[in-house]
Amino acid sequence: MQKHKSSTFERLSRGPLNRRERRNLQRRLLSDNPGLTIVHPNAAGIDVGNESHFAAVPPDRDPQPVREFGCWTADLIRLANWLKGCGIETVAVQATGVYWIPLYDTLVQHGLKVALVNAHHTRNVPGRKSDVQESQWLMKLHTYGLLRDSFHLQDQMESVRTIWRLRDRHVKEASQAVQHMQKALTKMNVQLANVISDISGVSGQAIIAAILKGERDPYKLADLKHERVRASREEVARSLEGNWREDVLFELQQAVDSYKFVHRLMQECDQQLQKYLATLPARNIACDSPSAVQTQAVVKKVKRVPKPRGNAPAFDLKTELRRIAGVDLTTIDGIDLMTAQTILSEVGPDLSAFPSENHFAAWLGLSPSKDISGGKVIGPSRRKVKNRVAMSLRMAATTLLNSKSYLGARYRHLRKRLPSYSAAVKAMARYLALLVYRLLTKGQAWVDQGAALFEKKSQHREIAILTTRAAAMGLKLVPVAGNPR
């Protein structure tokens, strides 16, 4: 069904859209009486800083409507009491670094409603750069309801998010330590990485430990390799003939110590993460129409739960995530256990803050954005959105290239259709985000329907397009005998 294109009268009737009207709106806001509807009469604005915060209230609430408060706890409490004494009910605060977090917690604890806004949405007009004027500008925008509150994670999930982000940082540090090992070995001309794919594995760590203990015989070192290593004993031995520089051996020892230390920190994070996950309540989602889902899909065989590999936590994380979310996100092809944990730790199991799946995808920065001028699309624009969930979904999309599933066929179709590799990855990541939203809101378990079904649907779409084109030219498609559609 073709979407109705609004006329110029309809566009202008909806409100200011073009640049001239936006400039007029800014001029009205700068005046004492903008003539706009007051949405929050008891609103205040706070410009967040590192050492101090500037708070502004309406001029009729206090002889000194703009005050500066320190960032220490006693002054934050004094700020909250002053706002309540001025009859303030809601406060607009910019999300500046991490400086807003103590302020936000203090204001919420004192019963004030805080609107955490994106600094990109509160850009000031030219010439207004001081902290005092910035706080007054925030107050005025919030008074007329021109600011949008940011997404807030549930309080009980904040601890999980903190530990998971900390653990992710340790994983990256462990990866850097492995790179340092590789660099030290290469400087000594020990080509261990050429015969062993992962020097952080059992064979690689055993050989490195023997080298640090003083073993220099390449054949004795080669005997430490695992039986699954494809390289022969002779090949491994030839690759372990180095110059054994003392300074580089010290560098290698430091990298190994750092690697072990970071892994110990990861284990401590796993213990703390398991503790926080155990305190979260279980969630049950009733399937809307389970019979319809089962008839349209091919049920997967239940596989054995694999043991944790690589950087995955040592405990049964999959069972905990299924209990907390009410569904198993790993049933979606491409989304593994680590991706599912990242999704739940960043947005939580409750996505009621997003009205629809399209709003969720737009918040992740995975929806296409367009520049519109004069009611016409003049070209695509790029939104700079840094979101950990979006990054994880992009990584999950790239793993579907060789998948024989329905999603794998869809991703390969997008790679052929879209002009660039990044566009196909973004489009596939958006589709994965829609599936995640449907699972967490509707409770319908995703069951793979196979690549053949997608190919069949794609063929039907192509036949329908060709039939329409032929009919427009007064022609008719006739199937070739013996060649079924």
C-alpha cells in the first residue's frame, strides 16, 4: 500500500519544520514571553560540571534564581533542599560524562523528578556560552516541554551492567596482554604463532611457561604441544629456535603475569556477576499464539549445553539469562551467550520504555536517517550513536554469512542488494534488534525456518514484480514447461 504524501498545507499545519520557523522558535524562547504552552511550570535546569553545578529556577521563586553549588555530597544535598524550597518538581540535567550520576542520585533520593537529556538536543543559540545562561536555557526548554528524557535502566540491573562493563574491559586487557606476548616472541624470532593459531591456548601457554623457566631445547618445547595441533613436531621445533634475549624474556614474563592477573580479575567479576544475577526476579512471558508459531516454523532439535569456552563466564549463565528474561535470546541465530548478556545488561528485560520495535531500533542507531529540506529527502545522513548493544548486534550479523538458517539467507541477500558491506551489516543488525524486541515483549520463541523458506519467499517476490512489469507493458508471464517455480 503506497504511503500518502502530505501536502505543503498539511506539513505546515503540524508545526515548525523548516529552518526559518526553527529560528523564529529560538527567538521566541529567548524572549521573556515566548507565547508557548507551559508544560512543566515547576521546572529547573542544572548545568553539570566537574567542580560545581549551576542551577536555575524561575525568577519569581527566589531572589537569586541562579546559584552555584559544589560537587561534594553536602552541597548536593543543599542543592536538592533549595530546589524543593523553591517549589521545583522536575529538573533538566545534561548527561555530561559521569559527573551527572551523583547529582542524579541525590535529586532522585529527595523526591525530585530528573529529566536526563542529551547534550546534542540542548544546543544553544550562538552567543550563549556561559554556565549561568546554559542553566537558564535548560530551565526554559524544560518548562515548555521541549526536552526528551533519556532511557533509564532499571535500578536492579545497574549492578549487572557495571560488573559486565568492567569484565569487558578486563577481556580487552587480556587481549592486549596476548598481543604483548606475541610481540616479545617475534622480537626473539620465536615464530610460535605460525604453528599454533592461539598462543593463549593450552599448547601456547605450556610452551611459553617452559621458555620462561629456562628450557631452550626446541624439541623438548615441541613435545609440549597438544595432540590436536596440526603442525608436526619438526615444524614446531624449527619455529622455536630463538635468540633468547634477556631483556625480551623479561618483557615476556611481564606480559604473562599481566595476562594471569587480568584473568583472576575476570574470575572475581564472574563471582560478583553470579551473585547479582541470582537476586534478580524471574520473568514469565506468555506466548501470544504458540500454535501459530509451531505450525509456521520448523522446530529445532535441542542441543547439549556446551561448556564455557573462550572468555565466557564459568557458571551457567544461559540458565540465569533465560530465567531473568523469560525467553532464550540465543535461539536467534547469530546471537550467542555473550551477546545476549550484553543486551540484557544494557537495556534489561523490560522494554516497555520503547513504544514499538522501530523506536527501539532507532534508539540503537540502527535505523536509516534522512535529511529533509522543503519536504523532500535530499540524501541520507549519518547519526553518530555509540551503543554497546548496537555494536554487539553488528558483530552478531557478521557471523551469519555462512549460516544455513533463514537469517543467514537474509543476510546474504542484503549483501547482494545493498551498495556496501557496512550497510548490509547495519540492516541485518536492525533486523536482529527487531527480533530481540519481539522476544522480550511478546514472548514468541524464535525458531529457525531454514534458508530454503527465505529463498522461496524471495522467488515469489521476484515473480510478483516481473508479473506487474509485464502487465504494465501488456504482456503476460508464461512458465516454461517442466520448470516449476
